[in-house]
Amino acid sequence: MAEGVLDGLNTMDEKLDKIQKSLDEYLETKRQAFPRFYFLSNDDLLEILGQVRSPRIPPFPRAPD
């Protein structure tokens, strides 16, 4: 059982490394597009990029009385 757990953890570690590398590459593309982002940490940049304006959803029309 311990061998299976170890294999699972190693697989997850490899996937996490791949995700981190992809995220770093994505943030680099944003920094190339907007050089002022080079002055921000990855956490701060992710917070800025994650702030999405909520699209305005029009209310349903009221049913006629």
C-alpha cells in the first residue's frame, strides 16, 4: 500500500510542477504585454487578473398583470 501512495504522490508532484511552469509562462505573457506587471509578485498579478467584472444580466421582464 505504501508503494502505491508513493507513486501517487510522485505523479501529483510531477503534475504540480507542470502546472506551475504553465502558470509562470502565462504570467510572463501578461508581463510582456503590460511591462508594468514586472513590478508585481505572481500572487498580486494573479489577483489582478482574477478580478473579472460581473457581466450585467438584464432582469426578466415582468409578467403583465
